[in-house]
Amino acid sequence: MATIKIKQIGSPIRRPEHQKKILVGLGLGKMHRVVELEDTAEVRGAIAKLPHMVAVVD
């Protein structure tokens, strides 16, 4: 299955708790961390919820 790289570009400080939980679910939590996940609808949905905090890296 295809994979996607996600980089955290925004800080979770002063963000709602549900946004912090989405970051942890993606395997992020610290600035500039990059994770590689399977490209599924669930991952794409989580990215769509946090466009100001994560970016897709090619």
C-alpha cells in the first residue's frame, strides 16, 4: 500500500485537546517531526482536521 510522509509544522501549545489527540494519533507531538504512515482515508481525514499544524512532505 502507498505511504505518505507527514511533518508537524505547528505547535500544540494553546490548542484544543482534540487537536492534540489527533497529533498523538498520527505519531506526532513535537515540532518538525516527520512520520511515514499508510495512505488511508483515516489518515487523510486527520490531516484535513489539522491543516494549520501538519504538512504532507514529498
